[in-house]
Amino acid sequence: MHAVLCQPDLVWENKTATRERVRALLARHPVPPGSLIVLPEMFATGFSMRVEATTEPPGGETEVFLRELAATSRSCVLGGLVAEWLGAPRNQAVAVAPDGRILARYSKQHPFSPAGEADSFPAGTGTTIFEWAGFRIAPFICYDLRFPETFRQATAAGATLLTVIANWPSPRHHHWRTLLMARAIENQAAVIGVNRTGHDPSHTYAGGSLALDAQGRPLAEAGDREAVLGVDLDPADVAAWRTRFPALRDAGLLR
């Protein structure tokens, strides 16, 4: 599977401008049909707690953009948005197939308490797994990365690729990279982390989008500027490592 990690500088609370920025970035990177394109958390607005600026109904304009991008690229697109869901706005990761089907809708389980995120976007419950190009993919969002038990649940449910979309600020960039590597190593899973770059009214962002194999080895890594990374991942490599080094079996997670 070819994965495309799209790391834009988001335009604060401006969905139209940010969509155009994403389109321009991807236009410079040919996307083979059947790829997985990954965009950051709340990519259309930035990490804003203003629900009136971010929230859309399911099927709103940001989902329409994801569907259009999936159709034109003939690929699966995974991106972050805020949607009204189960009676409240939720910080979500939504995966869309080329035919427009929603393959997954995951609500962030761990709102970022230092920013009071739960006051705007209540926590979701439970992991979500969808299948694409031979992988069983579990999406996560930003602060979720600090909770290894959440990732372990996804691995126990059969995940082989863990994706983390984020607005992860520069002062804790070392944590971002280290924790992504840890999640890959301990779950013997491929990992994709996609962050933003640039700045918003409160923070700067160092990018550092990263793809890792199931041993935690970097396969592609972005710097601190806008970037699009392409990387090839093979589910057979995950299966082979889990067989050769049976830590998950010894933990009682695999037979």
C-alpha cells in the first residue's frame, strides 16, 4: 500500500483557504490509485475550541471535500474534522473510500485537558478499525497517543496499522516522535503520524510527520515545513515480524 502523509500549514478557522492549500500540496505529489492519504487533526480549521467555527453536520462541507479528494485520487482519504455526533460536536477522524462510502468515523477518546477540549468536544468511546489495501487500520487523534492502553485495545482487535492525526505543538515535539516509535514497537504494528506545521494564535507546530514499520524504524519523516511524504507499506511485513518475534502472542493478544 502506498501511503501519502500530507503536512500542511493550516489557515486558522478558514476552511476554504485550508482546503485550497491541501489541494495545492497534493497536486505536486502524484498519488497512485489505491493509496491511503492522511491529513492532520481538524485539518480544515486548526485546533480551535470555537464550536461555531468548526462544527458541521455529518456529510458537511469538510466531508464533501474528503469525498471529492477520494474520488479524484481513487484512494482512501483519512482526515480530521468536527462533526455533530450523538448529540454533541466531536473531534473525529473520518476515512472515506473512493466511491464516497464512510469506512470509519472515530471520535477522539482523550480530549486535551490542558486546552479544555472536553468542554467543546466531549470524548468518544471505543476504538474503530477499517480495512484498506490489506491493512486493518485503527485511527487515533493527537492526545490519544499518550495512552498506550488505547492502542493495545486496537491491536487486540486485530489492527495492523495505527494512524495518529494531530495538531502537536513544537515544545513537545520530542514526545511526538518518541511515542509514535513506542506505539509501533510495543504493538508490532506499522504506524503513521501526521502533524501540521506553521502556527495558530496559541502555538507553533514543528510538523515531523512520520511513517514507521512494525519494528519502530522510520521509513519517511518530514521536517518543520509544509510537505507531502509518500511511503510504501506491506501488511506481510507486519505479519512476518509478529511471527518471527512473538511478543504479541506471548502477551496473549495473538494466537
